[in-house]
Amino acid sequence: MQRLKDATGARDFVASDAGVNKGPALDRLSCFMSDTPAAGDKWVTGYFVGVSVELHKKTDPRAEFENTAHSRNSTVPGGGSSGSGASAVLGTSIAGDLFDSGADVDPVTGVGDEAYVLVSRGSQQTLTVLYGGAVLSLQVSSSYRWNGGGDPPAGSDAVTADPDITRLRPAMTAAMRDLMASLASGGPE
């Protein structure tokens, strides 16, 4: 992830413990990282990185991968706090909450068997790669936030919109290649 760290300009990332779920048909691994800007930096761009790997041991993940690459999600109106509506019926949150009809799917070449980047309306994008029986995802999101201690100064001219992180695509692709090489060699030493 060094290439991604260099591209963001973040001083350092703090990683979560990896979550590992092994099963007879599917193994999953995921971890998360966030940058650690120094206190008192005033307005900063903060980054969050999520990595997941799914190893499909009994089925070919290509059909689901291609479905996601070519589908569009939409948000179904909920029923508010009364527990009615689509999310109550499904018992889960709607996928469109993060990536909705405002999301774009862009193919990526030169990494894995097939790959695409899913870009949401906000400042979040996910590179997903099909590589044999594995599906790897690298999600990057960012936000502009006050890190100066206390409340932001009144009348501050700071930009409040989330930063555009599409500039990180080359670094995400390079980081994904590094991850794939590391996994193929048995992991980091």
C-alpha cells in the first residue's frame, strides 16, 4: 500500500486487524486502514482504505463479477424509523446507500483477468479485480475535516466539499498489482 500512501500524501496509515473467514466454498479476508494526520494540522484531507479478498473454491465468481460490473444500483425509499419500507423487508441496508444510480462503473485494463472502478457520487471509489477464482477489492474514500482541536474557526474559508480522489486511480491500480503479487508469493515477509 506504499504507492497509495505516497499518492495521498498521508503521513501514515493505521491498519485494523485482518478479518478472516474460512469456509468450504469461500474464504474471505478484509482489513481497513485510515491515515493519521498530526493533531493541530487544521483542515486536512483524511483517507480511509478498505481491502478485501474473496477466494472462491467451488464456483467461478465471473458471473457475479460481471453482474456487478454492468449493473446499476438504486435507492428504494425507506419507511423512516417506523421499520417499514424496503430495508425492513430485506432486513438489511440497501446497497444503493453507498453506490447509487449516480455511480459510474469504469473498466480498468492491465490488472487481473478483468477489473473495474466503481465511483460513487461522493469521494469514494472501489477498484474490483477478478483474478482466477479470486475477487479482490480496494476501496478508497476521503473527507475534508477539521483537525485543529476544538471547533473550526468561525467564518473559515475552508473548502467543505469532499476532495475528488479520481486522481488516485493509477496508485490504486499499482497497489492492487502489488497486493496480487504479494498474495501470489505467499504474502508479505
